[in-house]
Amino acid sequence: MKSMKRRHKRRVVLAVSAISVAVLAMGVWLLFFNNSDKRQVIYESTAAPSVSAETQIETPGESVLGESTVFPQRQIDPNDWRLLLVNGKHSLPEGFEVKLKELKNEQAVDERCYPDLQQMMDDCRAAGFQPLICSSYRSQEKQQKLFDNKVAELKKQGISDEEVREEAAKVIAVPGTSEHQTGLALDIVDINNQNLDESQENTPVQQWLVKNCWQYGFILRYPASKTDITGITYEPWHCRYVGKEAAQAIHDQGLCLEEYLSQPE
């Protein structure tokens, strides 16, 4: 009888021991599991997120309207003849020369932009419109004559000698700073409205050009919203050749040439 009691007691002890070992093992496993999860959480929260090439963007630029705009990275060759900047702050390079292509009506352009110009004029006419080039390349002498005439006109209106040249330059570029002297600028009007004023923007020709000229490498050079940058009053008739790549970027991003050239490469 005593022997049976001892065997029963031994079994109880062994069972309790087995349960204790199992409980201890479970506790160790749970401790390890929890620590492992914590390490994983810490790793995921501190690791830098990966960014694919498709989602990387350049630092946003600031438009003239104060809105944040993203400009794609681009390479601008400072020697690209199509992007020659000529304005009140940038005169023609010393010794500048251009090889001209003669047009009708004693007009002429840089011969390198002639094929795109001819295609644009042909397509505009094919669309049922009547574009007319009323001004193109100008020599230094012709630009000087136009500027002097404007100064004389403004003086007759009572503008003082101190202000007259500055006011004249808003309409007629100072000789040496006119895009017309590059052979890349043209004044294009509708044959049914040959007035160089804002009424030109409502003609079928100008509406077609505004919509399509960029496809041929031309831009509207002096938009109404950019006069504080270009220094020239709004001229809906003035087109400038810059090449198809630049023209598309300028059109798509709503820039003027000065803005396009000043954006980071």
C-alpha cells in the first residue's frame, strides 16, 4: 500500500515538473517573439523609403504668379543660336552677323529657321487663313531710324526728355537690343487687319498661331502677363523662333524666354 502511494506521488511530481518545463519554454518563446516584433517595427519605422526613378522630381521653381511649379531638368547649350537672348539688358554680341534668307516684300530671316517658318505659313494658309509677315530682320540702321521716329513722336505728345527714351524703349527696342536684328523674330498679322495693336489677338491668324506656332519652333515672345519680365509691352503679333524643343517647353509651362533660360539646368 505504501509502495503504491510512493509511485503515485512520484507521478504527480513528474507531471508537475513537465508542466513547469512547458510553461517555462512557452514563456521564453513568447519573450523572444515579442522582442523580435519590436526590432522589426523599429527597423521599419526608421528605414528611408525608396523612391523609383519615375517618381523623382526636381526642386520646384516659383512662377511669376507665385504658384509652385515643377520644371523638368533640361540642358541648355549657351551657344545655341536658337536661344540667343536679346533684350534691354542683353545686347547683340559684338560682331554679330546672320546669314539671311530673302522673303517676299523685302523681308528676310535667318536662313536656318526658314524651313520651319515656311511650313508654319503653309499650314496656316491651308487651314483657311491669310497670314502676312509685315516685319522681320532689321539692320542696325533701320532699328535706329524706327527708334528715333518713336522718340520724336513721344516728344510731340509732351513727354519730357528725361522720360522719352525710356518710354520709347517699351515699344521700340533700343538699337542693338532688338530681336528683329537677330533674324529670328517676325511680326505676323492677318491680311484683313494689319494694325499693330491688341486687336490683332482677335484675328483668325493670331488665334491659329497662338494655338499652333510652338509646333514649328516659334513662341509668342511678348505675352501680356510677362511685360514686367520682358520689358516690352504686349505684342500678339510678334513671333520668335527658339526651336521646337524649347518652344514646346515654353508653351506647356506658360513661360517667356527669359524665364525659360533662367530655370536651373
